[in-house]
Amino acid sequence: MTSITEHLSAAGDLRRHAPLLVVGVAAGVIGALYLAALHFLQHWLWPDGNTVVVQTGLLLATGVVIALVTRWLGPGGDVELLVDNIHVLGGASTDRGDRALIPLSLLGISVGSTLGPEAPLVQTCGTMGTWVARRLRLPQPDVRVLTIVGMAAGFTVLFGTPVGGSIFALEVLHRRGLEYYEALLPAMVGGLCGYGVFVAGTRLGMRPVWEFDAVGAIRPEDLGAALLAGVAGALTAGAFALAVRGVRGACSRVPIWVMPIIGGAGMAALGWWSPYALTFGEQQLPDLVVPGLATSALVVALVAKLGGAAICLTGRWKGGFIIPLFFCGAAAGQLLSNALPWSSSTVLVTAVMAAAVAGVLKTPLGAPLVVAGMSGLAMLPTALIGSLVALVLTRRINVIGSQRSRPSDDPTQMASRGHSDGIDRPTLDE
């Protein structure tokens, strides 16, 4: 059977490309419906509309609901498992976990979880890509491609960056670069389809999510500042990994079924200390990029968001940590800007944002492209420098334990490399 990528690279009729279009369009619809449901729930549960006391009660109640739903419907899967299955099986193992993933993530994010919607949306769209491929009885390589196409479309819908979202979906599978190169063009086709459907359905247009001060021509000193931003991003990535490990170690003896309740209580306690501990930070981020903002306020914001994300992950609340890491990178970048008055605040903030995500997720190309797209700024050179520096400095940091090099096309070797190499890979859900 001719592969999807061969069809796409050769001239052919629309039917040959139909699976890509179906997955891309379906991901756009899923993304629009998911975000619409999220915005509806946020209207009632979002922390900005409630007192601290009321929000504390909502967080504790949500922890109880998550614990109960998890026992009834299962844990809901995670991106860690999806990445592993893409390497070993070619795609998601089952779509049953999404029964719990979607409602749990919507509820948790709406009530103020520090985790964002990117992981649930990407996992759902990736699983849908696997489902389409298997219904069409496609061979395993094409199952993998369509799964990646679904993930790329999910990232694109959320970030509004078709190129950045597609490359991000490919890079997040590995620790050293983009290896499923044959899926790059299909991923971009699917991502553009999903983006088109989402824009047409929501009428959101192409305006950037964040607005930073404009920067003129890049100066030589800006390139030097980007190197320092890479170091700051690496330190931020290391702090995130240490926070997750520390909270997880402190809760190692707590029964699994109690963890969501502990997570809700922990977030409520942090919320009393700082409002930056709650929500995934997309709307809070512009508050950090203010000239003259006190160093103490930036430190509190950074520590609160790192602590909140670590507590949510340990508490088994559903969500992603890409946007929270962007927030932490913005706080660290503004701290660096305060210490380097000769540098451009926008250059440092965007470079550290990209570097922090690249340091954790090993996405040195996708992270700068996403930051550039979401900010509407042509900051790729400095953001790319920061990301590459952070990638080098964080080579020992491994948050997504299932990231690895692409397996052989031989199924027996795939299984051997994926499960029988004797390596104890840490995962976020251990």
C-alpha cells in the first residue's frame, strides 16, 4: 500500500489526501468545541470572578470530583503515554481514556488549575488521528503520521501558529531533534486545515495572543543577551523539573486516589499566598512585562506558578505545562531585563520564554516559532539562540520520560527498543 507521505509528495486526486484533510478538519472542530466549553465553564468557575474563600471551596470540591471520576472512568491517559505509544505502536493504544480526560481537564482548568488546555487538546486530536487511520486499515507508518497530524492540528488550533504547532508536535516526541521527518508536510497540511476550520468557526482572526513592546533592528548586544536568556531559560527548566520531583517525593507515600484532593488543597493554599499560583497564566503574562515591576513581585509570580504546576502534576489534575512555562519564562526574562538595563526587555522575555519550554520539552525549533506567532513579533533569531543554549544546558533534564529516538520499522525491534532495553525511564505519572 502506498503511504500517505508518498501520496502527498506525488501528484494525485483528492481522495489520496482525504485522511489528512479529515483529521485536520476534525481537529479544528474538536478544538473549537473544547475551547468553547472551556470558556463557558470559566465564566462560572474562573478565580477572577470569585472570592478567595469561594475559590478554595471550588478547588477542594474539584479535587474530590477528579478523584471519584478517575476511579470510575480511569485516569484519562496523558501525553507521556501517547508519545510512548507513537514510538511503539504507531499511535494511541485506545480512545477510551478520553472519556475521563475531556471532562476532568475542562473542570480542572476552569476552576483555576495551573495547567493549561494544550495537553488534553493535543492528546484528544492525536487519538482521533489514530482512530481514523485504523478505521481505514492503514499500515503502521501511516497510523503514526495521522496521529502526528492530529497532534499538530491540536497545537495549531490552540497556539494559532500552523508552522510552529506542526514542528512542535514532531519535536516533542524526541529528545534530540525532529526525527519523523516524513510527517512534517502532512502535519502542516493537517495543521492548516484545523486552523482554517477554527478561524472560520470562531471568527477570532489572526491577532497575537500577547502584545509586547516593538523592537527595531536586532543589535549585536541583543545576540549576546539572547545567550544569557538561554542560560536563564535552562535555569527555569531545571527549577521546574526540581519542583515536580520535590513535590512528588513529598507525596510518595500518599495513596493515589487521594492525590487529586491533595492537589486541590495545595493549589488553594498557594492561591491564598499569590493569585499567580492559579490559572495557566495566559491572561496573567502581560502583567509581568511591565517596566519597573519590582523584583520581589516577579520572584513571587515565578515561584507561585512553578509550585502550582508541580502540585497539579503530582495531584494528577489534567492539563499541560507549556503555557505555564511560557509564563515562568516571561517572569525570568523580566527579572533578567531588570538586571541588564542595556538590553531590550522584549528580546529577553521572548527568548527566555522559548528557552524555558525548549529546556523541558526539547523543542528548540517549535518553541521559538510558537512564541513568535503568539506574540506577533519577528523575534526568531534571538529566541532560537536562547532555545538552543537551553537545549544544550538541559541535556540531563528529562520530564517526558518516553521521549526517545525513532524506532526501527521492524515491529520486533520496535517492541524491544520501546520496552525491553533495561532502562528505567522516569515518567510524570510515577
